Amino acid sequence: MSHKALTPLSFLRRSAEVWSSKIAVIDGDRRWTYAKFGSEVQRVARALRASGVKPGDRVATLMPNVAEMLVAHFAVPLAGAVLVPVNTRLSSSEVNYILGHSGAKVLLADTRLSDLADRSVEGLDGIECVHVGSEPDERGAWAAFLDRAAGETKDLPWTVADEESPIAINYTSGTTGRPKGVVYTHRGAYLNSLGELIHSQHSPASVYLWTLPMFHCNGWCTTWAVTGIGGTHVCLPEVRGEAVWNAIDTYGVTHLNAAPTVVTTILNAAEATSLKTPVRVTTAGAPPSPTMIGHLDRMGFSLVHVYGLTETYGPYAVCEVQPEWEVLAPGERSRLLSRQGVGMIQADELRVVDETMHDVPNDGATVGEIVMRGNNVMAEYYLDPEGTREAFRGGWFHSGDLGVRHPDGYVQLRDRAKDIVISGGENISTIEVEQALVSHPAVMEAAVIGVPDEKWGERPRGYVLLKSDHTVTGPELVAHVQQQIARYKAPREVMVVKALPKTSTGKIQKFVLREEAWAGRGERIQG
Amino acid sequence: MSHKALTPLSFLRRSAEVWSSKIAVIDGDRRWTYAKFGSEVQRVARALRASGVKPGDRVATLMPNVAEMLVAHFAVPLAGAVLVPVNTRLSSSEVNYILGHSGAKVLLADTRLSDLADRSVEGLDGIECVHVGSEPDERGAWAAFLDRAAGETKDLPWTVADEESPIAINYTSGTTGRPKGVVYTHRGAYLNSLGELIHSQHSPASVYLWTLPMFHCNGWCTTWAVTGIGGTHVCLPEVRGEAVWNAIDTYGVTHLNAAPTVVTTILNAAEATSLKTPVRVTTAGAPPSPTMIGHLDRMGFSLVHVYGLTETYGPYAVCEVQPEWEVLAPGERSRLLSRQGVGMIQADELRVVDETMHDVPNDGATVGEIVMRGNNVMAEYYLDPEGTREAFRGGWFHSGDLGVRHPDGYVQLRDRAKDIVISGGENISTIEVEQALVSHPAVMEAAVIGVPDEKWGERPRGYVLLKSDHTVTGPELVAHVQQQIARYKAPREVMVVKALPKTSTGKIQKFVLREEAWAGRGERIQG
């Protein structure tokens, strides 16, 4: 008698009523209450319908972290359509591919990205590009779009017929080959949202700072989750240290999510200062180094370390903190915290398996592939049954990440399969070498790749960014690493650089470094 | 590819792995880790299977809040069976009815309740009564039961085939007529558990004190929820003020759930003292009075006020605290907090409707019936299709509770339909009169019923328990109430009594008071 389809739409239905006069969204000078947020979503959903968007159609976005991007996360599914949030840092040909592959009927593009949007829709039939602008002088196109349903006042229902139907398609960054369309369902997004509220310990008093792009795994579903708990979204179109510290101070930020490289930017900003009230930082995308964990601790941040992929709605695993860790020395505690951990409460198990799908021993040494399954894993790759079958072989989603399982059952990432360095037949985890590099007080960030070596096949090479006002030489860093970890793992050389190539979500693009290093050496041998 | 059936079983699967060495259960001198909790559950589930329990069979319990009762909450569904937790305060004929109606195949009965158990199974065929005892001298029968699967070591899977299949049947207390069997599903129990973790703000550091009986709505699903977050269960077979305060002190209790009368017992215990660290009290079962809310505040408790029924897995609604309430005077704040509020995050709407299923106006005055629906509402009454249809008429579950909706959208309980006093054609909320009575400093608890009146049909009468070392007369209390609320609502007389009749869950049994007052006056006219 009582089945009701799970959907994040119910979150805004509830918050627009329960928290009607509470601030839902802060974006520059704009302040929206939850009542206003709810009515904006209804208005945009009605305009989409009036524009010919039918249930099941795809609606893409090309927007930074602005209020309208939050609106799209609810308005598109409210109109019965599927959200395709496109990475704003892509080239027009990449955006064009995603729009074409997803068959998007509408592209909602921020006016700051109008040129990119216009170039991206070239040659595509049946797509309308709507320019979204909140500034008074930009409102023409957006206001005209909203006016399409001006006569309509009836609210669309905050429900979905089938909880297994798609709510979003998130395209992978695709460092090799074409990006894949990862299909999220209403049910999966709903359950992941509840899990994140629990693990990041959100409450209605949450003030959430948008340092993570909303186009990236729907901001790890936080677009929906923070709305569900009735917290306040603080939009941040650009992540600069000054803006982050300013927002923390001005709005009393309690939570933020960010990749470790973004955390590094925040911690090393000129404005950085010890916090008056704790801010919970949920981090993922790369393992945080013990050095960073210690730094966060001293500044008054509390860390939640999660792990996942686009295919797992963002976070799937969390490094749960055991009570007995409290009494450990900071270094030892940080080492344990830098591991990827265990499945979250709403997820299934986090397994590390060999090629025959058997679990590797809990010895912290045997490397296997990390696999996941259940409600926190995508439904499929869009229009790619073969890729889907391949990814789910044996009934589990294959992450392509290599890891070990420790005696306490915690999983630790060793490397992406393609990032591991194979030197004289030994596997070297570039993550381990990077963490040894950033433990040097002068180093802000590090990346390690394998480079050709006549004798060993490959040897690790390091690239480091230094903190301002610090100096150190490459050979000094090589010596430092040799003191931290096994000598054979130490890089032959470490280059001090001015910048590291990064994705829009702050991941270091090792393939760019590798392409330079291997140029003219033919195909790199895969391990 | 990724659908997985929702079930609370996954909570213990996870916690037995993730929190393997953390204390899961404290019961007297016993301390179980989560690894031990998980293995005990597997052992009992295997013994149930070895005893002939088949998927879908019912297994009843007659147990106070002991470790084995927690075990039963997982072992019975792990064996594929359905848990029927029976209220330990019932008479043998009442227990006999429930065992017969549910068709239970096994009764797990604590040795302290052996006599009741033995009498209760008399005349029933096909039920085995297993005596459960943890004390060394009582272990014979229990140890022999566990030995039935001694050869088996293979773990049963922590999964269920269909998330809509039943996990438990909880019988209503049935103050009139036969108790009804309320069917909970795996899906409903799972979602309600996540919702309670979020609203009561649990974390793995939770130390949860079992002041609420586990047999009552499965302890509002907290049996499952606290296990899911990896908190520590502190069992308390009997709720006395001394034992509660002792446990708070000894184990660092962070959370407890209790009906307001139990909260009154705790607050007025000789051992009561201001808390050093806050304890979150989640209360339901009757509206907490503003007086109690103020008292909790001053002692350092933080209140979560929820509302629900057996038919809604326990809590369905929560009185969310709006930020602007913080600055209100304590009395005004308490008045707002004593309302039943809004649907929880995992629930659907909380509506107040008239007889044609239209919402009453948000005027805080028009009384209607409170209705609910969705995943947080029972599947059905067991073997009672007609009762189920009647309860769900119009597609919503009819609570039988009368309430109003305030301009801010919050619902306030006025009375059970049968508790309301109709005097001279005016409805008088007994809750309102009771709250006026307990606002007198000498009064600990109050109950108000309607008694026959020649002129008005009915008039309210009050019954009060005084705090120790306090005195006040009935007429003084009548005068006190007349100063608080409309004169026509004030009771004609207030009787100072030594005890009030209560259910095992601490609800005052007004029907007992009414039966005495109406004795020899024929049928009471229903409003």
C-alpha cells in the first residue's frame, strides 16, 4: 500500500515547505529562500515543458556553480527530463560530442560561456541553446525563455513514476578515448544523498560552500543532499583561495567538498588562518597525503575522506575513523586516514579482486582491482551496452583502480592501472612516491610518472610545485624520498616546475606529463 | 545493472566488518564487539533454520531490552523469517492471541518471562517455545537451541530477495478491540533507519541507551539504525531513574529515545543532575509539554520531538527547529517545539484533512484527521484486508489522530479522536489542559479525561501526580488552569493521585480512568 518511488525531487518538495523562509542559496548578492528556490525550479520546469521538452528527453547544462545550475538539478527531472551537466572546461568539439551523443534537446548555457556554447552546438540538429544569465543586462534571453510558460501557474508534481528511471547522465573525463555517458537513476541519487548526509554529518544548520563543480558527478550528489537537509548552498563560480576564505568568514561555512589539490590551494592561500569554528572537508579524487591531513588538523578542519568514481555517483567508500586511532601519533593517524577505507552505509562492499574475481588476501601488499556494486553504482553507460557489459563483468563494476586490502579490512588505492610504474619487474605506486615528496616542508604538490629507462624499463620521475618563499633542489628531494620509502621506489630525478597540468576538477593530468616524457619513444608498454 | 534490495541486514553485514573490534552491545557485564554481534546473529539464524524455520515463517519474541533481543532483530530476518516482537507486559491470553494470529512457529522467550511464555503457548499447535537466557545457570535451554546448528559454519547471506517482503509484524496495543498486526517491510525499515540517523544526528560515536522497549515498533527502528551507524547499544532491561543516570555517567550516553512520561521519570529521579556533555533525547508517543521542554533545556539535554504510530515504523514526523526560534523567549520556543511538525526527510507529507480528504486551512484552529503515506507507512494489517482498506481509504493512512495545521505549515496534535472532550458542543483538547496542569511547579504528571456532566454533556477532569516534597490542592490547580487557558476548558475538579495507569511504553491509559469515571453511566457518547 505504501511504496513510493525514491527521488531527490522529494527533497525540494519538503524543504520548500518546511524551510520556506530559510536561506537556501547564496550567489553573489542574491539570497534565495527555500520557497523561492522551489518556485524558481517550478518556473524553469514549466518553461522546459513549454519549449517542447518531453519526458525522457535530455537537457544539457554548461554552467559554473551558480544558482541556476542548482535550479537545473531539480527543474530538469521535474520536467521529466534527464540532466546532462557538461564540464565547462572542455573544448567546443568535446562539448559537441557530448551534446550529440546524449541527443540533448536543450542546452542551458551561462552567458559567461556563450561563445563556447554557440560553437558547441554547431552542426547539431534539434538542439536549442538557451543563454542563462542572472545579471540585469544579461537577462534578455533567459527572461524570454522563462516567459514561455508565463501563463502557467500549476505546479508540476515532485514525483517520478519509476525510481529506476534516469535522472542524469554524467560524462567521464575520458583521458583516453571518447567520454562515456554514466547514467544515474532517481533511486541511486536519492540513496547516495542520504548516505552523504550521514557520513559528512550534515544538519539543517549546514552552510555548504561550492568548491566542487556541480557539473562533476552532480557535485557528488550534494546538489540534492544539501537541499534535502535544508542547508544553505553558497555558490562559488571560481575557486580561488581568497574567495574561499572570504566565504568561510562571511557566511559561517560548515562544510565543503574538494579534491586534494583544491584543498592544497585553500590551505596555502595567503588568507589562510586557523578556523574559529570547525569546517568539515569531504575530500576525494586522489588520496590526501598524510602531510595534508596533518595540515588540515592543525588549522581546525575536520576531514572526511571518501573515494569513488563518476560511475559511483561520486563517493562510494569512506575512511571511517576507528576510536582507537584517536590516541595514535599524528603521523600514524594520518597514514591510516589517507586510505580509501570501506563501503559507505548506503553502498555495498568495497572489494579488491584478482583476475578470477577472488578477493586478494588482507595483507596490505597483494594488488588487485577495486570493484563495487549495488544502488550506489551507475545503471549503465548510455547507448553503450558493450561498454556496460565489459565494466560489469562478473556482476561487479570494475573501477580500473588498483589497490590493496589491509589486515583491518580497509582498502588502499595503489594507483590507476595506467599510472603504476613498473621498474625492473616491481610495481611502484606513484601515490606512495608522491606522498613521500609532499612530506618535504618546501613542497606544495607533487606528481610522479614512469619514464623510459634502458636498464629497468621504467623509472619514476617526480614533478613538484614549491610553496612560495621556499627553495629546494631536485637532488635534495630525491635524497628526501630515499629516506622515506624503499630506495628502488625513489625517482631518478625530481623536476621543480611552475605549474602542473590539471583537469577542471583539480586532478593532475599525468597523461600530459607522460606524453611529454615519452615523446618519440613509441607506445608505452602497459603493465 | 545495479539494483540491490534495501534491507537493514546490510547494516550489520557492514558494521561487523568495518567496526569489528568496536563495542556494539553493552548488557550488564557483557560487552560484545561488532564482530561478535555479527557472529551471534549468524549462529542464531542457523539455529532457527535447523529448527525448521522456513522463509516467510514468523518468529515471535517475548524479551526485555537484552542483547539477545537485538540479535533477534537481525537473526530472524537473516533466516528469511518475519519477526513478531511481543509486548512483555501483556497477559498470557493477549500473547496467546498474537502468537495464534501471526501463526508464529517459534517463540524466543527470556527466562525471566518463562511462566508467561509457557502459559501463552497453551492450546497452540506447531509453535516451539525456546527459553533464552544469558546467565550461566539459565543457559541450558538456550545453549541446546544454539547447538542445533553446531555443525554448520557457513554464513547466511545478509540479503533479501524482495525489499518489499515483510521483516516484522508489530501488534498494536489495541486499547479497544483486538490488536492488529502491522506489517513492516525491509525497504521501509531501511529507509526509516537512515531517516532517524539523520534527524537524531547519530554518528559512529553514538552511545545509545535503550530506555525505549525494543518490542515497541522495533524500538522505532533504532535496533537497526544504531547498528547501521556503528554506535554502541546500552541495554537497560528496566527503566528506573537510578539505572538511567548511572548508565549516562558510566558509558557516556549520547542518545536515548523515550516517551514523555519516561522523560519525566528521568528528569525527576533523585540522581538527576545537570549533564556534563549533552544527551540527545528523541521523544514521541505524546506531545512533550512546554514545561518538560524547558526542564530538558536547563539540564543540558537536546530535544528531537518526533511523531508517529506503530503503523508508521514509529517516527514519521519531526518538529524541525527553525533558526529564528533561537532568539525567542524560552516559553514561546517550547510552545513551538511541542508541536508535531512536518514529515521527516524519508517520509512523505504530513497532512491534516477533512472528511472529504481536503486539507484543512493553515489556521491553527480547524481540526482534521492526520494522514500519512509512502515508504514510512506499513504495508498492511496482517491477514486483515478489510482493516487495511479502511485504514488506507483515499490512498492515505488514517491515523485516527486529530490535529490542526498552523500558518507555518506545522501540524499540532489536538487529541486522539477518542480522547477529545466535547463540552457544550465545544471540542476541548485534553492535551492543552494537561499542559496547563503540568506548568504548575508542584505537578509532575497530569492526565485529563471527559466525565459526564448533566448540563454540558461532558466536562474535563484532571488527575495529577505531584513531585516529591510538593503539595497543592485540587481547587488551587483548577484556579491555576483558569489563568492559563480559556475558562470553559478548565477542569471542574482535579484529583491528586498516587499513581496513573500506564502502558508498558509509558503512555497514560486514559481509557482506564474513563472506565472508572463512567462506570454505570452506560456507553460514552463518541464525538
